Amino acid sequence: MKILVIDDTQKHLDSAIQTLEGHDVTTCATYDEAAKLVNAGGWDVVLSDLLMPAGKRSQGEGMKYVGQEMPVGWSLALEAVQAGAKYVAVVTDMNHHSHPASAMLDSISGTIFDINGSKVLMTNRIESVGIKDGTHQVCATCNGTGDFPGDAKYGCGDCGGDGFKFQQSGKDWAEIFDRLLSGRTYPKGSRGCRG
């Protein structure tokens, strides 16, 4: 599928390339670039961060807000629906205790909306994935098995069951895409508030 991923953090764009391998993935890091790409249409899937620095296009006459972080993901999602994307998600990894825009997603994270025939998910519940950048190492706790030492039914707490220790982790965009396709609204094994 043709997928656009919008995020202003490089590690999340890197994880998009890694987790959505096999799809035609385009990434962008600014609101103004994202708005142009979204409105050009032709995307099957648009996955966007919730909070991004406001661009000149988004502010019109309010130029004093350019560069300030704002919840522009909602606008991009609705523009993506108008442009014909069939699967759209707005995602933040920001904890709901630390930003009101993330907290606002608590009550709707359990719903995949049908908007003009598009499936739309807006969530602050997202898994992370280690970014394979050449610096990752075999986890010393589980020796690369991914299992909790002494009890294979539980994943290793130090590496999250991956078997590797990563220098960076990013959003698991494939997991979000899977939720849109399957209709499952929360990550597998989700247990509500994570702190």
C-alpha cells in the first residue's frame, strides 16, 4: 500500500521505514510539507503524529505561533480523509499525564471511526519497537531468546521480548496499521494506564 507517515521526530520516521517494510512508504517531518502531500491525494494510508510544530500554512495570520507544538494531527487526519485515504491514524507516544492533547485521546482511543468510508484511529496507546541501526546488541539478560530467564511464557523485561538491546526505539507504526486493518483498537496485552 502507499503509506504517508508524518512525524517531527527522526527516530519515529526511522521506525516507520523499518516496521512498514514491504509497503511504499513516504515520510515527512513538517506540518507544511505534510499538508501538501496529504492534499495531493493518492495515499491508501496516512499515519500522523498528534503534536507537531505549527507551520506557516497552518497559522495564516497567526504567525507568532509558527514553530510552537500544536495538536495539528487532527487536522491532517481529516484532510487525509477528504483526499481519499482509506486508513488514517493520529498517534502520540506522549503520556496522557504530561499533555492535555494526549489526555483528550483517552476517551476515544477505543474507537475506530468510520468517516466518509475511511477507518480513522486516534490513540495515545502505542507500542514501541527497537530501531535496528547497527548499534543494537544481544540482550544480556535473556541471551537473545526474548524469554524471561527461567520462565519462557513471559517475555524478557529488559529487552521487551525482542532479544536485543536497542539504543533507540520508535513508534511501532505497523502495529497501528494492523489495528486499522483488523479493527482491534488497543495494543495486544494492553492494560490501561501505563503511568
